[in-house]
Amino acid sequence: MRNLDSYTPRLLNIMRAKGGVPGTKIRPILDTLNQRDSIERRRDAVIRSLIEYLGESGVELFLDCQEADRHENTHHILKVLVLHAATDEDPVDVSIIIEGNEVLTKCDNTAKACTLLMGLLYALNLEYPAKLKYTFEVFQKLFLELDGIKLSSKVQSPYPQLSPTPNSALPPTQPYPQLSPTPNSALPPTQPYLQLSPTPTQPYPYQPDSQEGQ
């Protein structure tokens, strides 16, 4: 997801500080990163921890099972199926189940599967699962930045800690001011970004071939 990696360091700090019942569910998930860390494992841990942080349950979205049991676990209405080999903790395949059908396979990892699932829900005009409404709100409004103007109170609570710092040189409403022409630019308004191009070399004067005209 587009913003997942940029939010990850702050999300990890928020998750590790969580107490109560959600905290007891989050800590074992994050402890797996101490044993073996990778970008795919980190994304997976953040998403699974976020679900618990929001008071929802990861088993409502993810189903981990052995590869040999694949066809016995496709009867769900909506699920991300994470298949493991008997000798490896990393998934050998990740697929998406919708209404009892394995509609997408070989999604590589859970984060990519969640992104593809969001696209499927939009394309098929399906509602978010009621038991995961806050999780999918985060996917939509924070990670994908779709209709993120109004957040529910549950999602709003960690949001200030994820926002850019007040001293950020690039305010959210003007993320790329360095690309805009300076007020005193001599360039005409129809060519506002020519100063970003390499300095043009002087054209060579035309020198007619010595054989021309002979």
C-alpha cells in the first residue's frame, strides 16, 4: 500500500506502547520481527497488529493454514488465505477468497493481497466486512488516501501521531513547491517548468555541404 512503509516506524511505536488486551495480542506479533526481519514480514506484522489495535480480530481477515489444506479452506465469504509449507514460516502463496471462490492467487505477501482486495471490493462494489470496518477504513483513507477527509473517532485516535511534524518543510497542501516557478521567473507562463530541464546548448549554425550546389 502506498503509505504503509512511510507510516511503519510510527505505527510500530504506537503498537508497542499499546496496553490492555489489545497489547497482549500485539506483542507476540511484533516479537516475530526480533527473530527474522524483512520488509514483507514487517508489513505483515504492522497490518496484523493494526487490526488488533483497532479492537478487531486478525482471524476475520487472514486465514493461515498448511498448503496441503488449501482446498479445505475456500468456503469463506471474504478471506486472505495465507499458505505455509511444513518447514518454512514464510508463506508459499497468498490468495484472496470471495464468496467461496479463490479469485486471486500468487499475491506474494499479505500486504499486496490487502491492496488487491481493496481493488476487488471497489471493482465489484462490495461492502467492507462489518467486523473489520475500522481496518478497511484505515486501508482506504490512510494507506490509499481515498476519501480521507472524514475519519471515524476510532481511526482518528492514532492519526495525530502519524501526521507530518509541524516543522515539516513541505506542508500537506503543497507537497512539491520546489517544482513551481519562482515569482520572478523570466519564463513565460505557458512554459512554467522549463527551468527544470538541462540548459539547452547553442544551436550549431547551418553549414552547407561543400558539395551542395555543385
